[in-house]
Amino acid sequence: MILIKVGGGKQINLNYVSEDIKKLIDDGEKIVLVHGASGTRDEIARRLNSETKTIVSPSGVSSVYTDTKAVDIFLMVYAGLVNKHIVAKLQQNGINAIGLSGIDGQLWKGKRKKVIYSQEGKKTKLISDSMTGKVDKINTDLINLLLNNQYIPVVCPPALSENNEIINTDNDWAAAIMAGTLKIEEMVVLFEAPGFLKKFGDESSLIKTVDKNKLDQYMIYAQGRMKKKLLGAKEAFRLGLKKMYWSDGRIKNPIINALKGLGTIIS
Amino acid sequence: MILIKVGGGKQINLNYVSEDIKKLIDDGEKIVLVHGASGTRDEIARRLNSETKTIVSPSGVSSVYTDTKAVDIFLMVYAGLVNKHIVAKLQQNGINAIGLSGIDGQLWKGKRKKVIYSQEGKKTKLISDSMTGKVDKINTDLINLLLNNQYIPVVCPPALSENNEIINTDNDWAAAIMAGTLKIEEMVVLFEAPGFLKKFGDESSLIKTVDKNKLDQYMIYAQGRMKKKLLGAKEAFRLGLKKMYWSDGRIKNPIINALKGLGTIIS
């Protein structure tokens, strides 16, 4: 079983992703797909005059500020527009996909963070209306039920809180937890870069291999959202993941090339 | 097994609907829910400067004009925003719901109408970019798989065409086909009126009972979208449905009252 996490950048080529998934399934592989939609979300949020706001935690990790209005945009773009277009694309490639958000069937559950902190210059601001949380429980029965009946799950945020409120959640973390609890050994992470870069934006600075036991040491190279990917990776390995591939979602054969080691291999 | 179709009007009380579903499930009933979202769709379409356009067929049946832009709004509002809020509400009531569009797992399939006609005064206009079609095939295995594993399916448009394009589809028709192919004997249709009215808008003109074999005779009382409900009803009875209840989705105990005959019973 392979878990594939596809980023939400607009340059990711979903046709190529879909073609590779078809090949893997035809070879007898079981696939779980998790996707983002940040590019489209920002676009729709702008059109709705409700622009995406990013906050940075005191420890330097950036995330999207999510109140109930932003949750609604998440629902529209992640669970609606993008999820269903991916499902239809997979169907067009002969893959019987089913789209699920973390809400459906209690797939992703986490505790709502009632208070979060935002670093604004030298000031630390307290935010109390945030509808966010960290996923800590996965309905693996549901994923296995679908896979055992030849359906391919296509999963995205948001998730449910302990009180079944709709909460936004870090996708990389949730995907990692899902890989771990499903006892998946290989996970492919696709985004708009050739892999993990030492220098942000410099594609020649690709790190080919990373020791899974030394992930902390790589934190200095991680910009913005990459920090979250590293934190997710660390948790996935703690839960039993064997190999993680970070690779380019813009190129032909993105998954097969990732598995061949074209990008970064963490193991 | 009961199929419940909840209209998309903003006055429908989803808390009441959810409470009744919980009672029915606790009594051992299997439930499939199909919902609309037309009220919210019109609102979001306006905010996106892409207002909903209605067309009327030469035979007088009105429907939403759906090009690929309108399909995207459907995806956002039906499969995203409204579907997931209903699923979360059911979860809050202790019901393990799973939201599905007709796209997921090939749940609803139909043939795309390549050409449709719109009556504009005395002129008949031909429309060729319409992404619409009539559902004629249901993945009943998927619904049964979920029900047999204690999940409650919450279903909405759009559907897939024979070529797996995303198509908008008449919800009442699709719900009727689903009831028929699932061999469901009872179907409850909730909307913003006490039942089937002889005079549109006059709540005292409620028709208490309708003979399922004489549905055609009632077409004269049906305004706009009600015509579609009658056409759907006719098809559902042809497929084996025994009883259909049309009732008020705004009141307390909407489903239980419907089953008691508070609205219109077609049988």
C-alpha cells in the first residue's frame, strides 16, 4: 500500500499523477491519495472577498488562520471543487475513486486548539476563534473497507474535532498519521519542486537522501510550509513508515520517478 | 429502508431533520439521505458574480442552465459546503454519516444531453454547451456496502456522464431512480411547503392523498420545479416504490410527521 500526498499548488499536473496511479493499481498496488488545494483556495477566497490569512507561530511555523468563514471556503474548495475534479479525473482514467473529507465517516479526528498564538513582529497575539486542530485518530476501518472493495480513497481536509465541529488541520501531518496508523510503509509527497532543497527556490540544491533519524537537523533548511512536512515525516516514521519520497508533481511520471529516487528519499 | 430527499431551500431545518433521522436509525431503520442546496448555491453564485440562470424547456419544465462554470459552483456548494455541513450535523447527533456526490464511486451515472432546448417567449433556443444529463444508473453496491457497515450515505449532485464528465442532474429524478434501484419502498420528500399544493403559495390548498396511477392528472397543479418532482415520483413508482410522502421540512419532526401523513401521501 502506498500513500500519495499531492500538494495544492496550481502547477501540479493531475493528469500525470492520475496516469501513474493507474499504472500502480494495474500492477496490483493499493493506493490512498491525500490532496491539498491551497492554490485554488486562495483564488476562490479572493473572489469571495475573504482572502486567506497566514499566521506564524512563535516557533516559526506558518499556517492558515481559520475562523468559521475560512472553514466554509475550505469545504467549498477542498471537499467540493478540487476533490471532485480529482475523483472525476481518476474515473476518466479507469480508477474507481471515492472522494472523502476528514469529516466523512469520522475519517480524521483531532482535538480543537482552543487557543493559538500568532507572532507579529515582536508581539505574540492570542487567537481564540480558530477552528483548527491536529489529527490524532484515523478511521482506518473505512479506508480498508473501501480498498478491499476496489475503491480508491481520495482524501482531503477538513477534519472533525472531539465534539464533531469542523476543523481545519495540517494536511501533511494528517497524511503522515494516516500512513502510520494504516501501517503503510511507503509514502510519496508531491509538490512544486524537485524535492527537498537546501536553498529555497534553488533547484540545484536538491538533497538526495535524508536519514530519517536526523530529520531535526534538516529543520534549518525548511522554509514556511516545509517545516510542517518535516514534522509530519518525523511522526510518520515514529509510527512505522519505512520510506518517504519527496518529489516533483509537475513532471511526467511524478510518482514512478519519485519511487525511482529522482527527488529526495527519506529512510 | 427509507430514502429521504431534503430540498435545498434555506428554511429547511436541518437540525430537525437530523433529530428524526437519529430516531429512525435507533429504531433499526436504514436511511439514505439525498439533499439539495439550491438556496446556498444561488447565494454563492451571486457572490462569485456568476448568477444562477434558469431555463424553461418547450414543455414548460424549468431547470438550471449549467455550463462548466456552473458545474464548479455546484461542486463547491453541493458536494462541498452543504454536504459536509449536513454530514457534520449528523455526526453531532451521533450518526456516522458519509457524504458522497454522484461522482464518487460512479454512484450516479447518466447520459449527457448534448443538445437542450430553451423556450424564450415564442423562440426556441438550442443550447450545446450544457453539462447536464439524466441519471439512469446507480451504484447500489456502494450504498449497500456503506449501509451494511453502519454508515449513513448523504448524497448530492453532480453525477458522471457515460464518459465520466461531471454533469449536473435533476436531483428529484436521481433520488427517485436511486429509491427504485435500491428497492426502497418508502421515500420522504421534504421542502418549504406543507406538501403538494393545488394552488402555489396557498398552504390551505394541501392535497392530502394522490393516487400513484393518476400522477399525470396532477401535472396541472405543479408549478416550476414541482413538475420535476412529479416526473421523479412517476419513475420511482414505475421502479417499484410503494409510498411517497411530500412534506414540510421547516417544522419539528419533519420526517416522522411526514410518515404519519401530515403532508401529501402518494400511493
